[in-house]
Amino acid sequence: MMRNPSTPWEAHVYAVNVALLRRGVYALDEFRDAIERMPPKDYLDASYYARWWYAIRRLLREKGVLDDAEVAAGG
């Protein structure tokens, strides 16, 4: 079940994901898969939206939208 964003950064992550999905940068199934590919310890330690942020950055890197340096600079 999706959790409503409760902080500004969570709302930002939510909005970024919606925008990227709507623009067709990646599909929802790819987004879910990226979350599932997180290392288990990282997954368990991460908050709900931290997992989203991880998946967004991973997909943007994998699809060549951003390079490693750009992903690292974005947190």
C-alpha cells in the first residue's frame, strides 16, 4: 500500500517519480523491480520513500539519463 508523503522531501520524490513515469522514462514494473533489487540490508534500513529515491536514481543511471557522477551529486 502506498504511503502519503509526510515531509517535503518525500513529496518531492513522489512528484519526480510520477513525472518520470508519465514521460515514459521507465515503467511502473521497472520501478518496482529496481526497489526489489536493492541489497537486503539497504532495503531493510531504508524508509518507504528512501527506497523510491534509490530506485529512481538506479533507473536513471541504467537508462543513461544520468551518469554515475550526476547520480552521486543528487544524493
